[in-house]
Amino acid sequence: MAPKSVQTPSEPSADDPRHAARATRTAGRQMRSRLLDAASRLFRERGLAGTSISDIAAAADAFPSQITYYFRTKEALFVEAACREMLYVARAAEEAALEAHTPQDYTRALVETVTATDSVAFFTEALTLTRRRQDLAPLVERTIERLHGEGMRAYAAQIERHGWKSLRDPDVSSRRFWALAVGVMVEGYAMGRSAEDLSEEMLRVLGDQATTRQAGDTTRLHLVSGRDVSESSDAEKSP
């Protein structure tokens, strides 16, 4: 008896509507990415007021109508570009900090990566813009929550991995880090400070976020309250 042939799923042809839909979605994602890349560069160089939709379209090899199709307005494109850049720098900071073996090196890796670019300042402009354009606020809110959530998970993972003692809850540490980053960098840019100055100032304001586990301490994760820290400092000062 001849063996039965095995039926294999056929690849969708170019005429298949599903293939066309996937191709359209892929092309749409690529176009959005190109527009965001071009917009990010121009907005950083010229600012919102100094950049036109036509400028962005020309830089992305697109039509102005494609910008309004995907983003509706120049302001909406500005906010989305700034949010994307903020998430990019956060990811880069977390990747740089993975190589750290001490709490101090971890904090310095985060700070130096964040202050080496103008992504935080760019994002701060988007924050200011949403004060007048509340319709754009939800994207900023989602970005902030994602920053905090992913930062908390990354920090907690490092604490668990190395057995450090965190001086604050990881969620508090993440929120505090980004709040300080925004404050220090807005002030620094206004005063014309260099990236090195911004980094050192942020490290000074942050202080220690965690301490190294002592020999014989089997606690993998120990959150120290403000009272514990105060009592520990008093004990160290006493003879």
C-alpha cells in the first residue's frame, strides 16, 4: 500500500488577504519607526517650535500626510518620540548596570548612562507639553509607570542576585531615582552643566541605595527602614 501523503500547511500566497494584512502592518510599523527616528533627531536639534512636519517628512523620506495619519499632530509625535527615547535610555542603563558587582558600581553605571544623553531633558519637555495638552498625558503616564515598574524589577533582581541590603523598598528606589534624574538634569541643563557635573551631582544626591552583605549574613534580601538606618548610624558613632 502506498504511504499516505502528509498534508503540510501551505504558505500564504501574495494574493492571500492575511498575507496582505501582515505586510501592511509590517510596513506601517517600519514607517512609524522611521518617522520617530527622524523626529527625535530634529526635535533634539531644533526643538518643537523649530521643527516642522515637512522637515520630519523629508528626513524620513515620507509624506507629511503620513505623519498626520500615524500621529495626528506634531505635538503628539513629539511626546511619543520623547517617551520612546526615555524608555531606550532606561533599558541601556539597566544593561550597563548588569556588570556591576557592588551597590556603588551599580548606581554609578545607572547614573552615568542616564546623564550621558539628553533623553531625560527631552522627556521633561514632553511632560511640560502635556500640561497644556491633556489628551497627550496618558502616553506619558504609561511611560512613567513602565519606567518605575521595570526599574523596580531590575533593581530587585540585582539585590537578590548579589545579596545586597537595600536601604529602601525597590519600588521606592526606582521612583526616587527617576524623580531625582529629572530634577537634577533640568536644573543642570538650565545652568549649562556638563554631563560629568550632572553625573556627580546625581550621585551625591542619591547617596547609597544599598550596602554589601556582610560575611556570615545569610539574608538574601533585607529592606532596611529609615529607623534601622538611623539606629545603625548612631551605633557606629558611639564608642
